Amino acid sequence: MNIFRVKYFPTYFASRSFANLSDSIYSIAILWLIQTSTLDVSVNGFVYAAISSAALCSIFFGPVVDRYAAATLAGLALLFQAIIVFMIPFIFSTDLFVVGVIIGLVFIASLFSALYYPANNKLLTQLIDEPDQLQAANATIGSSDQVINLIGYLTGGALIGWLGIQNAYLLSAALLLLAGVSFLGLLTKKTAQQKRNSPSSTPQSSLKERFSLYLADIKAGFSFINQSRYLKIILPSTIISGAIIALLIIILPIIGEQYGSAVYYSGLYVAFFIGFFIGAILSNTLKAKGFYVAIAWLSNGLALVLFGLASNWWMTASSLLLFGACSGVMNVIQMTLIQIMTPTHLMGRVMATLSTVNNIATPLGSLIGGLLLLTFDVQSIIMTSAIIFIILSGYLLSQKHFTRFNTDDAKQFNANFES
């Protein structure tokens, strides 16, 4: 199936790719600028905290995404990010007050990013209706994201060295501007009808009533998730999985150091990205079904066993490639099922909630990982993580509702909820 023959998808895909490439450049550039200018690792910690805390706010944008045109929101979010990214290199100095202002701007830019992603995910479901096409689109997007991440890790530093830090920021801002204008121009036309049909934002008699309506909108998103057995089964496991992956990210520098070079460290990331790319492509050959998600979980656990037992770099990289491939399959199928089962008028809230859940897991896993490394050796932590994955996969495989859940069930759940 050639998903690029679907009208407007090529524009959507290009716009998203430009935005992701800009994000990769900006992420490397901001940390590099702060580190080389202040020579203080703790300041980079504050920057990362600003980015992470803003990502947790995604859930609060869900009602906004569901009340207004997704393409317009995505476009505006990117344009405001472009303005902020453009400003940073011109106002930056080592003065502590200015550094504080920069961290504040990074936080605001990250808030717009937290608005962009649920709006972007909702927009995809408005452009594509057929389940098979939606799965193909998710596979294409997932593989493309990993290619962009790979390019970012391989060339990000070289790009900054070649262009200079200021020009790298200007390039990032230009890519955001291009993506934002594209969303506002071409894609808003396609979703104009959805905008007219979305729940109206009727003026309320008081700020208190407006706030009550806003809270009711957030509660409606939770209510939808609570009524889905599939989501109630997978969400706790997703949090645990996200925490374990964050823990592994902490461990990778230690593994790279053991092999004696930063090249080996970056190579492990490359192995994961290549694996994810392969998995996203392979997911197109599978029907979107909970059973394959559970099998991917089991395979991830086995990949971690190999990771823990690896005696050389090639075995370590191969195990991470396998882990990435299974993660790619799991991510595409799971996202497709959730998109199909979620009514359009709730898509923003559900996607924003899932984004927040995933972002909660990252600092949780980082904290737990840091504490565990004070007491236990790396291999013990990896093998324990593998066992947790295998146990969770056993739980998922034991849930017949989960393993049998497919696109037809997802469509039926959507229809039943709407009625």
C-alpha cells in the first residue's frame, strides 16, 4: 500500500519531518550552547528539567485540541516555537539573569511542543480514515522519526560545528516556520469541516463555569480510558516499560565507557534506532492486534536477557537492535489501535493523556535507575528489567480480551462509545 497516494498525507509527512528535524537540531544546540557558555553541568540539568516538566503538561492541552482545528493548533504551536528558537542566540549571554530567561523560554517552547504533538496525532486521524492506511501511516511516520533521530545523533554536532551555533538555531527556526506555515495553509483546509463540527466553545457566564467545563473535558478523557479494557490493561504496563527504558538510557553511557570510547556509546543508540526503523517497517506486514503487542513485549524481555549476557560490543549492539525492532512493532500497532478506537472529538484528550503518562515514566525511571546503580551492578539491573518485561508479557498474553483485540474491535468500541 502506497500511503503517499492518500491526499494531503505527503504534506503532513513533510511538515512533521521538518518539525522533527528542527527539534533534533534545537535539542543538541541548546544543551551545547548552555554547556560551552556556562561550563556548568548543573545549568544543563535545569534546562532538561524545564523540558521534562513542560512535557508533563500535555494533558492540560487535551480539551483545547478537541475544541479547535488540530491543523491550526499544530501550525500555531510550531510558529511560536520558531519565534522562541530564533530569539535565543541573539539574547544569550553568560549573565545569570539572562540564563534564567533562556531557561524560561525553553520551558515555554516545550509547552508549545506539548500542544503540538497531541494536535499532530489527532490531525493524522482526520486525514486518514481506513485502519489499514492508518497503520501504514504510523509505520511510515515511526520509521521516519527514527531516521531523523539517527541523523540528529550522527550529524548534529558536526552541523553545529560547520554552521556555527547561531546559524544552527536559524536553521532550526526556519524548519519550524516552514512546517508551521504548511500546517496552517494546506492542512487546515482539509480539516475545516472537523473544526465546524467540533464542540463549540460557548461563552460562559463566569470564569468559574468556564473552568468547570474545562475540568469536565479533562474528566471525559479519563472516563473514556476507564471504559476501555484494552487501555486499562496496557497503560500500567506502558508506564513500567517507559521507566525501564529511561533506566537503560542511564546505563548506556556506562556500557559505552566499558568498551573504551564514546563512538561505541553512540553506536548503541544507532543500533536501537536502526532496529526501531526495521520494526516500524515490519509492522506493516502484521495485522493490528493486541497479540502482536504482547509478543513484542516478550521479545523485548528476551532482547534484554541477551543485552545483560553480552560479552562484546557487537552482541550488545545486536541485542539493542532487536529491542528496537520489537519496540517499533509494538509502538506502531498500539498507536494504530488506540487511534481507531478513540472518537475524533476525544482524540486530543486521549493522546495528551497518553503523552503525559509516557513522560511521567521517564523521570521516574531515571530516579529509580540512579538509586539502584548506587547499590547494584549493571548486569543485575538489566536482568531484573528483562524479567519484569517477561512477566508483564505473560500477563498480557493471559488476557484474552487484550490478545484478541483488533481493528474491528477498536471500531466497534468507538461506535458503541459514540452511541
